[in-house]
Amino acid sequence: MSPFALAFIAVGVVCITHWIYKWYHPKCNGKLPPGTMGWPLIGETLQFFAKNTSFDIPPFVKKRMERYGPIFRTSLVGRPIIVSTDPELNYLIFQQEGQRFQSWYPDTFTEIFGRENVGSLHGFMYKYLKNMVLNLFGIESLKKMLPEVEESVLKQLHQWTKLDSIELKDSTASMIFNLTAKKLISYDAENSSENLRENFVAFIKGLISFPLNIPGTAYHKCLQGRKRAMTMLKNMLQERRMMPSKQKTDFYDFVLEDLSKEGTLLTEGIALDLMFVLLFASFETTSLALTLAMKFLTDYPLVLQTLTEEHDAILRRRENKDAPLSWSEYKSMTFTFQFINETVRLANIVPGIFRKAMKDFDYNGYTIPAGWGIMVCPPAVHLNPSRYENPLEFNPWRWQGGEINGASKHFMAFGGGMRFCVGTDFTKVQMAVFLHCLVTKYRWQPLKGGNIVRTPGLQFPDGFHIRLAETASAMEAST
């Protein structure tokens, strides 16, 4: 072998060795939290995505908490990450967004949700989009929307009684998607020549998967589903441009009005990415929560009895028995909101909330370096035995007398800080109305499924199949 070749190999070995050393010993102007970085490039991504079938803290996080404490370092999908299960640090991260931290997600998530998605925007632009969404899903709009939600739920439940079996996750997702798409973009699933939701189904199957973008993988199918859905949304927007509405009836009307303004900050790309995220977040997370809620009602008869009594009492207090659900009745559902909080506490639909350090940040003797990602871990907070007695026990009564709205250091099912989910009230309205219609007019029998898997997001691999029937009192009232 020539001296030149030997020298080239030697330089290559030195460079690789130096790179591997830097991987295992990241630069820090202080003391890094304990932990390991895993294999070069891959990091600990495979362990993070490993399946488990428990409601408990994910094994990936729990093992490292036991070994390193509430704050530790790792590497996921090629990026150095600090994982926080510390409620105090989580609170600081949420409260100091825009100062020391900013919203951030790994590149793979950005590819999925769009480079101009609302989670990647900051400061004034984020607040601008948030206000746009609140125009449609704020409290005043929801008060007007309540009868429409109830009508949609009742129609869907009645249709289900005609079937021998209902798979709840898919059926509730379809119901919620159709309602949300109608409010956002006036999409009518029954009369549309294209099935918009099919593309989201393809998207969802690969959302929480190993980020390998080659044909045949779940991640590749996910990106293809996003591409098709975005093409449909863009075509719809162009059609609406050609035939603008005189009144603002849906979200596209607000978007088109802002796009036409001189000097607007809104772009078509931002608007389409926002629409995509809103459609996905509204139906996927809520359908998971509703499916799990039905599973809990099936497994805990006393909870079902208490919930039913609350909703039957609402009907008994009415002067007009045929009146639609009112906002004051909705707000009176105390146990229902306790039930919803306990459901989403154990569901932990969002396994991690990501931020990025804008500058070095010192906390409890450790330094989080500027540029590092931070993953706040809601399951560790929601299953903390020092806060929740017997945390794996389903117990809606634990919320009795406490705060059941908003976020806190110990409850972040809907996020926290300035990025507290703007769709929280819409989600609770849909869940509460569905439960109201269900327990006052129907009964059900579980058939199969209901088992959960986390990878790390919540899934029902075998679905949850039930048979639905009207109660005798409901049938008498309808005749």
C-alpha cells in the first residue's frame, strides 16, 4: 500500500475517532445532566420508539429517571436532547418561552407537519395565528356551535345503532373530522368527490414511527399522505379564491381575507400548514381520548353510574324536554370535567413536548447548552405518586374540589404557557356533548379490542369494538 493511501486512512481514522469522541462528550460550558448519547447518529432512538402496553411512564424514561434522576440527556433522531420530568423545570421552560426557550421539534416532525407549521413559528407570528384560530374556536363561537355539535353526535350515534359492530377509534375520528372540516373549510364528506380523511389516515399510521424515509416504511407513507392532503387543501383554497364568500362562515374565509390585505404577514404556505395541523390535531387526539373514555366507562361501572346520574339530572331540570343542550348546562357538568381530566391524565396522548434552549441555562447544578432540544415529559408529571395517589388508578374523584381547567405544573395534557392548546375548549365541548348524548340515550356492549400500545404515542392496535343500542326510555321518547 502506498504511503499516500496509508496517510489518507490514518487521517480518516483520526477524524472518525475525533467525531465519535465529540459525540460521546458533547461540548458544554458547565455540567451536563447525566445520561448517555447512545450510538452515533442513531442515539437512543430505537429504545425511545420501543413498544410497551402499560399506562405507566414509558420504560425509556422510567429506567433513566431511576438511574439519573428527573433530568437527563440523550440523543433522539440525530439531535442532542435534555429530557425533563421535573415539574419546576417544566414550568420555567413554558413560562420563559421567547426569552430562554422557544418552541421546537426534531427535523423529522417538521417534515411531517410542515416547515411553516404553527409549532415552528414564534413571537408575533404565533400570536397572530392563535388569534385567528380563536375567532373560530373561542368560547363565544363555541356557544353558538354547541347545538351543531349535539346534532352531529346524535346523528352519528343513531347511525351506529344500525350496525352490528362499531370500531370506536375510527368511528369517533370520522365523526369529529367531518364536523371540524366542515367548520374549517366547509368540507362535506358525504357529497365530496375526494376523501380528504383517507390521506390523514395514511399520515397517522407513520406519524409515531422510526424516521426512515424510504418506500415501504411507515414514515415514507406518512409523508406521502401529508403530500396528498396538502394538495387537496391547496386546491380547495384556490377554488375558494375564485368564488369568495360574502360572509365569513369558515376558517378559509378568515384566511382569504387576511391574504388579501396589503402588508399581511400571512402566506399561503403558513395558512395551509396551519390548516393541516388543525385538522389533524382536532380529530386524532380527541378520538383517542373518547375511545379510552369509553373503555374506562366499560371497566368502571360506578364511574358510568355517576356520570349518567349527572346527565340525567340535566334533562330532569329542563322545562322543555326537547330543547338542545345549553351553555349553562354544559358548564354545570362538574363530574364530566373531572372524568375528562382523569381520562387525558392517564391517556398521555402527547408523550413529549419539545422546546429548544436559546442560550445556556443553569438549573440545579446542571447546564442545558444553547441549541439543545428539551423534551418535557407529561407522563412522568401525570403519574407522579407524590402528586397523584395511586397514579395508575383511574379515579375521577381525585379532581373533586380542585382546578379542572387550564394547565399547571402537575397537569399539562393540553400543553402549558403561551402555547396552551387553543383547541382545548373545543375538545372538551366535543367530549362532553358526546358523553351527554351517549349516557342519556344509549347503552353499549363491548365486543373485542380495547388494548393499548404506546410507540411512544397511544394506539389501539386491535381497535375497540362495541355494539350500540338505544335505551328503552330514549325509544319511548322518540315514538
